[in-house]
Amino acid sequence: MAKFIKKRSKKAGLPPGTLVHIGEEQGERTRIRVLEYDEVNFHERGLESLEECFLFKKEPTVTWVNVEGVHEVAVLEKLGNCFGLHPLVMEDILNTDQRPKIENYGEDLFIVLKILSYDESKGEIGAEQASLVLRANAVLSFTEKEKSVFTPIQDRLRNGKGRLRKMGADYLVYTLLDIIVDHYFAILEKLGEKVEELEEILLANPSAAVLQQIQTLKKEMIFLRRWVWPLREVINSLEKGESSWIREGTRFYLRDVYDHTVQVMDTIEIFRDMLSGMLDIYLSSLNNRMNGVMKVLTIIATIFMPLTFLAGVYGMNFKHMPELEWRWGYPVVWIIMASVVVFMLISFRRKKWL
Amino acid sequence: MAKFIKKRSKKAGLPPGTLVHIGEEQGERTRIRVLEYDEVNFHERGLESLEECFLFKKEPTVTWVNVEGVHEVAVLEKLGNCFGLHPLVMEDILNTDQRPKIENYGEDLFIVLKILSYDESKGEIGAEQASLVLRANAVLSFTEKEKSVFTPIQDRLRNGKGRLRKMGADYLVYTLLDIIVDHYFAILEKLGEKVEELEEILLANPSAAVLQQIQTLKKEMIFLRRWVWPLREVINSLEKGESSWIREGTRFYLRDVYDHTVQVMDTIEIFRDMLSGMLDIYLSSLNNRMNGVMKVLTIIATIFMPLTFLAGVYGMNFKHMPELEWRWGYPVVWIIMASVVVFMLISFRRKKWL
Amino acid sequence: MAKFIKKRSKKAGLPPGTLVHIGEEQGERTRIRVLEYDEVNFHERGLESLEECFLFKKEPTVTWVNVEGVHEVAVLEKLGNCFGLHPLVMEDILNTDQRPKIENYGEDLFIVLKILSYDESKGEIGAEQASLVLRANAVLSFTEKEKSVFTPIQDRLRNGKGRLRKMGADYLVYTLLDIIVDHYFAILEKLGEKVEELEEILLANPSAAVLQQIQTLKKEMIFLRRWVWPLREVINSLEKGESSWIREGTRFYLRDVYDHTVQVMDTIEIFRDMLSGMLDIYLSSLNNRMNGVMKVLTIIATIFMPLTFLAGVYGMNFKHMPELEWRWGYPVVWIIMASVVVFMLISFRRKKWL
Amino acid sequence: MAKFIKKRSKKAGLPPGTLVHIGEEQGERTRIRVLEYDEVNFHERGLESLEECFLFKKEPTVTWVNVEGVHEVAVLEKLGNCFGLHPLVMEDILNTDQRPKIENYGEDLFIVLKILSYDESKGEIGAEQASLVLRANAVLSFTEKEKSVFTPIQDRLRNGKGRLRKMGADYLVYTLLDIIVDHYFAILEKLGEKVEELEEILLANPSAAVLQQIQTLKKEMIFLRRWVWPLREVINSLEKGESSWIREGTRFYLRDVYDHTVQVMDTIEIFRDMLSGMLDIYLSSLNNRMNGVMKVLTIIATIFMPLTFLAGVYGMNFKHMPELEWRWGYPVVWIIMASVVVFMLISFRRKKWL
Amino acid sequence: MAKFIKKRSKKAGLPPGTLVHIGEEQGERTRIRVLEYDEVNFHERGLESLEECFLFKKEPTVTWVNVEGVHEVAVLEKLGNCFGLHPLVMEDILNTDQRPKIENYGEDLFIVLKILSYDESKGEIGAEQASLVLRANAVLSFTEKEKSVFTPIQDRLRNGKGRLRKMGADYLVYTLLDIIVDHYFAILEKLGEKVEELEEILLANPSAAVLQQIQTLKKEMIFLRRWVWPLREVINSLEKGESSWIREGTRFYLRDVYDHTVQVMDTIEIFRDMLSGMLDIYLSSLNNRMNGVMKVLTIIATIFMPLTFLAGVYGMNFKHMPELEWRWGYPVVWIIMASVVVFMLISFRRKKWL
């Protein structure tokens, strides 16, 4: 759980707009890449010194500033000032415990969402915050980690193939959203496999460990939901025309991403329902097993108690017990005992206990 | 579950509009049939070469292009270009893991929904994606499998009976929606029979297999819901005038289909409630059975423990045990034992255990 | 359940507007009664031949055509044509598996709802579909069964007492709705009695049969809900002015019926909550009873096991067992045994098991 | 339950507006008090003869007609006619099984709500219907019982202190609503005490009676909810300006009552949640107790079964059993038995059963 | 619970606007501090005599009147009159059992919310009511306790650093809201730690005490929800422009606080889901443990019952029992017994009971 609820309390009491990094330090330096392009030109460079940023602020082509790593407060503060970002935007970029949201700051449209990845080694879902700022002909993107999911898009820009180079900054934002949401499906497939696996284990051998795993998966669903649910609203209000930077032609594409997030939500809900069903199965299998144990006990007791009693009777030391003297007393007792056993077994079979 | 969550991850990172078929390959070739009709004329042909499609693009009669099989990407791409379909429409037609939805692309109205069928051999519900494109006087329909639910409508067109030939393309879309939704009722009847059957088994013999089947049915309800729920919205927004291609007279009919989908949803909810009730019955029947087992054990123990104790007492080897010497000691012990048994049985009957 | 989910599949594939009767055949002929009235005049006749219906189509008085029995497709088709009813209206009248709904067909306002009755002999709720068509100065009503709930209203019209004869066709529709909803309260009282009865049985003797009955009642609540819930919407949209045939003065009365349906819904919800509570009581009473059984077993075992052991000890055949030779050995053993019993009983009482 | 679901069925089939009293007869005569006041004048009288009511109909001061007891149909009918109340209003006043509601009859604003009281002797909540009619400068109030919650307000009017005498009829309605809602808090405190008490009993000794009481409280919450929930809507629509009789200055006060009803609802929801939690505790305490019983049984059986077996072995009558001849055979057996007991006790302590 | 449901009943029947303090008396005197500031000036004083308050009523700078302690009714009444607060505002300030709400009294905007703190010694959450009144250029704040969460804001004003001194009264309200909501995160962290701790205990040793703690935490979540949920609405309507005192630039900041409250709600919901999951684990661990106990019992009984029976057989005193005479009878019986034990152990291992 520690990974989900981040420490925010160190901010309590500070004036709003104070820049404090909340989240894990990723241990790497903040890397800034600037990509400028239009249909024919493409220019790319790493940002060495933050003073030069003023230069491309007014360029007519589309400018994409991609920032990886948000824990270097000083660097980001400089960057924010240089681009004239609102102090609250800067605060939210550094505070990596945001819910997905969209905010309209006049010139800037500010979007926060989560990039999800599956950590194979730990077997759990990792989340990283992505912040996007869209303005007239520029996009600023901030991610926490270095190896970005945005790399394929940079490659597409470099190659100049496809629609991307021909369209504006709004289409670039769409492309970034699209690739992030596409990654959600990969996560869902992983979780789907886990659910399936668990279902099989549950039927074969419902141990307490299974319950533990069901609960862990349920918890992961809760957090997934928390990250995806508000995203729907974000993309919907983006599509429905919250900002003037979104052109008409891009809306079709945004609607497509919207459909994908709805599908992601649907699948999460289905997994939740499945896990609830599995819990029911687990609990009733516990009950069933107890039933099994009790039946064994009852069968044993029901067979041996009467027999032991009979044996006890003829172990009594009364002077006058005529049966004890009989020639065939002992075999007859054995026959009686055998009959009791047979009778018991038949009645158990009738009750379907055997 | 594998059948419900399809692999989408192979699309992650590709530019939007890239045509990739997602879904099972149905193993047959894509078949295209064109039906042109108005009140007096009817012309039908299979489409041999895709170049000729340009010919009927402007014909004044209603044109229905029915495509069966969507896994041949090249064929469909040609078709899409020939009809000027938006790349996102083409992408969605090929990706058979869509939720039902309606989208307005200016000229074209694009509808996605599911055709459900019941596979008797496997005893499970099968789903196939149907995509409909409605434009001024033409309808394009895409289904995954060859043996289409649309055959009776083609027959009706050929016969020329009924309202269908007199009305426009919007009425044809309505007719297609209507026949798809009508098939849902057949599925619901099948499921209803299963639920009923299960209910009877549950009362007769609530085994663990019943639980399994209840859960399977519950899961099927979850998926049905997923496919039908958004359809309501689709047909509602179709009726409420999303598109200018829907004429006033057709709205009454669309409302009718809308009512049917609501009824389908209602029935699904009722089945869900019933299955929940069955789960409760199952769990308490487990409990009841355990109670039964425990009672048997307790009755046996309660009767035989005192008897065995008595027998044990007179099996002791004390020198001075006057009872042992008595003439009627042995019969008296038997009488005492019999009284104990009778007393126990009476008290059990009072507790309603017998 | 069979009675709730009706066979609709025989309609699949037929063109819309095809008249097929769905529902139980009530075995009687369709009976048509025409009542024409205004404040001073009242004229009533059974409809012999369907040709004459054209005569009263334009009469200025209020005309009420009451049709009992909807399974004679031919008769109803004639009737529909004669009154110019929309084919979809006719289809819905014959299909008795409709949800309550209201539809505006320009001239005609079409209302479907359920008449509920309690079948004392079977001890279950019966539902019958009522379809009402309201036009300028006429009302058509269709019911499935012969003995109609509308009889008291016909009597009121004949007597000419009260407001009914002075008001228009819209007030007649209100009166019909009102009497149908009033019958719901009778059903609820019946169910209320059943719930109460069950509650008492549950406290006295919570057997498995009680669970069965709780589930049956729950199922009946589900269906009641299904029939009443959409009715709220129907009457609300009727009151809120869906149609121009509803006069201002009638709205107060419709609001009153609306309140009644809300009350019916409330009561159904309360019953559902109560039944859930009863399920909890039942389940925990099972648990309690198991506890009781287990206690008996444990008490018996705890008392007799040590005693039997003691008896066993002095039944051993060792050569050197000094106690066996003692003069008071046997009585001393009895005293020890009695002490064990007393000690056990005290400790059970401390645990509140006795 | 009988007290909550009142018999309405005697009304079924009667024409709307027929006056029938539904509810318990309170056994007292209907008492009518008229209070006329403005800032300086105050006039009060009991209404002797109903003919005189016409006199004060047009007086310019605020007139409050307070009616206690609604089961004398004839008296109330006269009153209704004299004040020109709508027949549906009269019907609702007599039918004491209404949900809280507000209705606008042009001149009159009609409000129905419940007065709750706690009957200490029976230990249950009692509900009484209050109906208020607000017109230009008059308020009519109807309650079922004689000893009214409105007495303090009459006293305040008589004393002439506070804002009440200076304000109009709408403020009087507010004052009546306010005192009724204030009584709800007293009920909630009583229920709160009960819940608290139950919680303590539950922890000390979770018997089946506790379950019964939890369910009873839950049922009371259901009914409270039913009475308070619609009241929120009533007061909200009163405040939001449903009627022209509500002056601007009174809205602040109505908002205050609205806040109180919301708070009442909140508290009811909290109690419901608490009771659910208590149910969980109860059920798991049952389980825990069963565990305890089972442990005792298992400990006893596990200790004495091996011992009894050992004793049985040396009770066998084989000719050649060397141990029986040994000098120290008997003490050695005792030592073995003691070791078994010690070993068992240690292993139970390890399992934390002791 | 006593701490959550406060006694309101002492107010029942009093005229609205009567000032009664509801809540715990904090035992300290009411302390009033006045801070006047603009960008350059800052003036602060404690309010000695309430007559002088009239002086700063019209000052052009921003005035913040901070009142600590609301139980001295007389002092607060004077204050209310001096500032011309609406009687209902005064009533709500004194009644510390309010839900968070916002109310627009023309000139004044009145906000009620809760300050939460974690009492380390008692280990529970404490709540204190904060009331804020915003007017043109003044803010009045009322808190219950002396040591206020507002101290850091007073310090910031004194230091004159940051945005606060440059902005208007609306920004001051925002700052107060912000610091209160920031404290919620500290509470959530505390609760998060508790939940985590409980989760670990639950896995290690699921005792009845854990259940108790889960329920206590659940109850705390219920109350947190009750305090935070309406706050969302409050801040939303503040941001959406309920009042003219809120300037455009402040809205961005209010949106930020709104986001925080949503995040608080989200986290509460997640904790609730987690606690539900823990309840499931607890209940099934009870079941599991019972299973364990039953297995021990069954194993013991299944092994020793047949053995005791065998011993009993050869303890019988029949004259003619050939086995008793055999030379190797006794050892053979031992061998048979050993085989039974081995056979039983093997079959238990197969059932995975050992």
C-alpha cells in the first residue's frame, strides 16, 4: 500500500504554489528534449542551458518539449518561469500524487494522467505521472522516469511518416494520450492472465494463499479504477471542446481514445465482478471441505461407537451372563457387528455421504 | 475468459488508423454482396473486383453493401478507400473488440454492435461484431462470420414484400438493428432455461458443481450486460436525432428497438438477481447439510457414550462389586441401557432432531 | 419463472409490424364494448360487426372502446385498421410481454401497463397487460382477461354519478390508471401479510422451507419492481405534458396517481430490505443451531470420555493393581466419577453452555 | 410491521376524491382552533360551528387554523368545503398513509409530512401525519393526535415575543416545519442510545436476542428513511420557489430546515452502516464461539481417546500378555498415560488453543 | 459514538435564531484577534472591548477577525450584532454539529467545515468546527479550540512574504480552506498506517480484537466521509461563482483545493474497500481455523476408535474365544493395530490433511 498513498503531509502549511517534489526520486537527472517540426522541417535537440528556451517560444512550427524526471526542483522551476507556466501547474507537475485531471489556464491547457507499466520482476503494476501542457503551437510533456513510452512517437516524428507531422499541437497531444491508453490494455491483459490463472488454482486447490492473491488483485483493481475513472472525464471534456486549441478534425481521434478508456473501465469492472465470484467460490469451498471432514468423523464414529459398546457389553464381569457360556457366542457377536457395519454403510450411501 | 478479452496489445504504439485485424480469424474469404433497390427495382450482385465500386457510389436507389468476414485487411482497406470511409471507422471495423457505439462522421453515421448466437455444441454464447455505416442512400454492413443473421432481410428485399422496399436506407439500418436485437431474446430464452434447470438441480442436490455453473452463468450475464448496456445509448441517440439521415417516420420504429433493448437489459438484471438468490440458497444448503451431519454424529455419540461407559463400569475388576454377584444384575443393566436410549430419543425428538 | 419470461423468439426474423400474439391464450373470444357519453347522454353497446366502427369515429361525445382478450389476431387487426392505429401499436398490444411505457404517435397517445391480481388458489401474483390509446375524444383500452378491473368504472359511467361523466377522455384515462394502481395496494397488502407470516415462522422455526419462501417472495418483488418502476416514468411524463390531449385540470389527478406509484415502489423496496434482513436472521439461526448441536455433543463427550477412561483403567488385568483389592475401591471410583461430572457441569454453566 | 403498512385496499375502486379515513382512529373528537394575528393584534378561539368559518376567510391578518384529529370525515368534509380545498387535498389529509410531499394547487400550497414521536412504554417510534395548507395569508394545519407538537408555537404567538408575530403566513409554515424536524433529532438521539447500548451488549454477550434487536432497529431505520428522504425534496422545492407565497426573507430559514433534514438523513445512514457493522460482528462472534466449543471437544477427545485405548489394551484377556505379569506394569502404564497427557497439553499450548 | 452525535434536543421548540451552544465546552475564554493588512501595511491586535469593533468595519484594507472558542454565547452574540451577522449564521456558528455547507446571505458568504486532528494519546480522530464569513473586504473565522491550525497563516501575514498580502479577502478564505484540507492528508496518512498495520496483524494472527479494530476504523471512515463529502460541494459551488466576492484569479486556486478534497474522498473510499477486503479475510480465516480444529479431532477419532474397538473385542469374556489362547495372539493384535494406524496416516496424507 505504501506505494499508492504518497506522503503529502510535508506540504501541509506551506503557501500554495510552493514547489515541493512528492514521489519517489528516480535517481536520474532531469533530461529535456525539444522537437520542432512541421510537415517539411524537423529539428531536435537536448536542452543544455535553460536560458536559451526563450528563443523558440515564438517559433511558428509545432514545438514539443519533452521533460523526463521531475524531482530536480530547481531545474523545473527555471523551466516553468521560462515558459510562463502558472505556479499551480508547476506545483501539480512536481506533486506526483495527482488524480488525472484537465485544467484550463486560459492560454494553457493542463492535463495530468498516469502511465502504467507492469513490473515483471516484482509482479506488480507501477504508475508514473505524466503531465501535458498544450498551448497554441507547443506541447510540454513531463514524465517521471527516463525510459519513456513516448519514444515511438519521437521516432515517428523523426521518420516523418504518417499524419503526425502534418497536424498541429493538438494532434500531438492526442497521440501522447493514445499511446498511454494503449499501454493500459497491455496491463489489463497481464491482469487477465493472472485472474485466469487464479481461477484455475482456485478450482484445483483453494488454499488460503489463493484468498490472499484474490485480495491483492482486488486492491490492484481499486487503484487502476482510481487512475482510469477520472481519465474518462478528462478526455471527454477535451473532446467536448473545453479548449480552443483542439481543432475539429482532432475530435474524432479524441473520441476514439475516449472509447478506449471506457473499454478499459469496462474490463476493470468485469475483473472486479470475476474476483467477487471467486471469493464466493473460495468461501463455499472452505465450507465444502469442512463438510467433508465432518462426514469422515461422523462415519467413523457412527460405525465404531456401537461396535465398541457391544464389545464393552461382553467385557462385563457379571456372574450370570448366559451368552458368555454359549458355544457360538463369540462368532455370533462378530456376525452382529458385521451386520451393524453393513447397515451403517448402506444408510451412508443412501445419504450420499459415500 | 480468453474468448472475452481479446489481444489488443499488438496495436500498442502503432499510429492511429493503422489497420490491424483484432479477433479470431474466421478462416473464410471476405465476401461482398451489393443489393440495390427501390420500390420497383431490385438488383443484386457479388462484388468481383473492387475497382467497380466507384460505379454505384452515386446511384439514386438505396444501396446495401453487405460484407462478411473482416480479417482480410487488404481487401477491406481497398473497400474503405473506395467508399471514402474515415480511417478510424476502418480501424474499428477490423478491431472486433469494440463496445457498441455510435459515431457521427459528418457524411457517415457509424454504428458498432454485437450479434449474439448460442453455440449448442459448446453450450456457450458466441459474439460477433457487426459494423454498420449509414450514409445518404446507402448502407454498408460488416459482419465477422459468413452465415449471417441478415439473410432473412435479403430474402425480404428479394421478395419485395412489406414496407422495406418502399423506405429509405435509414429503415434498412433499423431492420438490421431489429433482427440483431430479436436474436438477443433467443439467447435470453436459452439462458432462462439454464437458470430454471439450475434452480431445480439446486433444490434437489446442491453439489459444488452447481456453484460452478451458477458462477459461469453469472459471468455470462456480465458479458451480456457489457454488450447490451451501451447499445441502449446507441439506439437512443439514433432515435433522438443524432443524424440527419434518420427520417421522422423511422423514429417510431427505432423507439421500438429501443424498448426491446431495455427489455433485454431488464431480463439480464432479473437473471442476475435470481443467480444471486441461488447462491444464497446454495450457501445455506451447505450449512444445512453440515447441520445434518453434525446431528447424526451427536445423536450417535450421545446414545452410545453413556452405554459404553456403563458397560465399562461392569467390566471393572474390583474384588468387591456386589452388583456382579446379583442374580438379575446383567438383565437390569440391559434395562437401564434401554431406558437411557429411550430417554435420549425422546429428548432428541423434542429438539426436532429426529 | 416460466410465467415471467414469455416466448418471444417466434417473432425473430419477422418484419416489424407483423401481428403475432405473445402470451397465454385466455381461451375466450375477444369481446368489444363501446361506451359513448357526455354529461347528459350515455350510450352503450357490444360491438357486433367490425364494419360499423367507422360510424362513431367522429362523434363529439367521449367514446370508450373496451376490448377484452387480445389473442384473436384477426379481430384485432380489423379493429386496428378501422381505428387507424399505427402497426407498432398493434404489435405491442398483441405482444403481452411489454414493459410499461408511454409513446406519442402524433394523434394517439399509447400507454402500456400491467394489471396485477393475486391468485388465491395458486398463492401467486398474476399479471395481465393493459394497453390504452388516448386520442382527441376517445379512449381504446385492451386487456387480456375477460373479468376486467374496469367494471366498476363502467358502472360509474352508467350511474352518471361523480366527476367522470363531466370530464373528457383524458380524465377517463386517469380513472383507468387510478383503478389499476389502486389494485397494486391490494397486492402489496397480500405480500405484506406473507412477509409478516414468514417473519413469525422464521423466529419460531427457521427451516429450509422458510428460505425457499423468502427466495420466492424476493423473486416476486423483483418482478413487481420490473412492472411498477417504469410505470412511474410513464405517469410522470403523462403529467408533465407529453401530450396535448391532457387538460390542465387532469394533471392534479395524474400527480395523485404518480404519488401512489411512488408509494408502491417505496413499499416494494421496504419489503426487499425486510426480506434481506430475514435472510440474515435465517443464516445466523442456522449457525446458532449448529452451535447448539455442537454444545450437546461436546458436553456429552466431555462428561463420558473421562468416566469411560476411568472404568477402562480398572478393567485392566494387571496382576498387581492394589486398588482392585481394596474393600472400598469400587464405591470410591463411583465417588470420583460423580465428582468429575459435577466439576464438568459447573464449568459448563460458567461458560453459559447450560 | 402492521403499524407501518396501512390498509388502503378499502379505497380500491372508489372514485377519486372520495373521502375515506385511512389510519388508526385516535378516539377523540376533531378539535379546531383558529388563531388570527398580526404584529399588534392576537385573537384566538375554538371553532364551535363550521358555518362561521366564512367570516374570517377574507381577514387581512394572518390566520392559522389548527385541526387536531382527522378521523371525523363529516366534520373535515364541511371544513374542506368551507375553505374551498381541492378534493384531492381533502383525500390526502384523511389518508394518513401518505409519503411526505408538496403540491401546488394554484392558490394553495399543500404539504404532507410526518411528526415522529418516541413511545417510551412500547419502546418504538410512532408516526403521525401532519398536513399543511399555505395560502395568501392563512395556514391550515391538520394533525392526527390531540397533544400537538405545535403547542409551543401557539404559546409563542400568544406571548407575542420573537419574530413570529411580525412575519407572514409563510414564516408560520417554516416555524411548523422547523419544530417537526427538531423533533426528529430527539428521535435520533433515542435511537443513537439504543445503538450504543446494543453495541455494548454485543461485545459482552452476543446472543440471538441481539440479532433480533439489530434487525428491529434496522427496520426502524428503513421506515425513518422512508419518511425523511422525501421531506428533503419537499423542503428543497419549497425553498427553491415553488410557490409565490414564500417571501424572499423566509428562504434563508427554509434552507436552515433543509440543512437539518439533510443532517437527519446523514445520521440515519450512519446508523445503518453501524448496524451493518454490528451484524458482521455478531456473525463472526457466532463463528468464534463455535470455534471455542470445537476446541474444547477436540482437546477432550484428543486426551482421553489414547488413554482409553491404552486402558483397553491391558483389559484384553489374552493368555500370553507378559506386561500383565510385570511387578511394575500398572504404575508404568500410569506413567505412560501421564506423559501422553503432558505431551498433548504442550502441543495444544503451541497451537494457542489453551 | 457519543463524540459524533451531539445533543441537539435541548434546542427543540426554541424559536429559530436562539443562540445555544451545542458541543463540548473547550474550557477556555473566547479570544478575538483582528488582523488588518494590505500589500504594505499590517496591523494586528487582540480585541479588548467589543464596542470598538465598529471602528474597523469600514476600513479599506483586508480585515481578518479570528475568533477562537465559541462557547461564550454572550460574547459571540455581541460580536454578531456588531458585525451585523444574520441570526441563522450566529446560530450555526454556535451549533458545532453542522455539516459542511456554504450559504449566501447577500452581503455575506457563510462557510462551515471541519478541522480534523489526530489525537495521539487517545488514538482517535478529533473534529472541530470552523466557520468562515466572507464579505467585501473582510473575513471572520470562528474555531472551537485555542491552538489554531491558522497560526502559520498569521505568521505568513506578519512576515509579509508570498502572494497572500497582495491579494484580497477571497484569497485569504482560500488560504484558510487550503490549510484545513492539507491537514486532512495528515489524518489519512495516520489512518493509512493503521490500516497497513492491521493488515499485517490480520495475516499473522487473526484474533477477535482485529475484527473490533477493523470495525472501529470502518466507523471512522464513515464519519470522515460525512465531513468531507459535503465539503466537495461547498468548494465546488464556491469556485463555480456562487458569490461576487470571489475574484477570477482566485478560482484557479479554489479548483486546486477542490482537487484535494476529491483526492481525500478517493482515499477514504479506497480505505473502505480495503477494510471490506480485510473483513472477508478475517471471516475466512475463522473458517480455516475451524477446519484445522476439526481435522485434528477427526484424525484422532479415526485412529483411536478402531483401535479401542479392537482392544474391546479381546476384552470380551466369552468362554470360547480361540484367539485368546493363541501363543502369538497378543503381538498379532499389536501388529494389526499398527497397520490400521499406518493405513489411516497414509489416507490422511492423501487427503492433504497432514
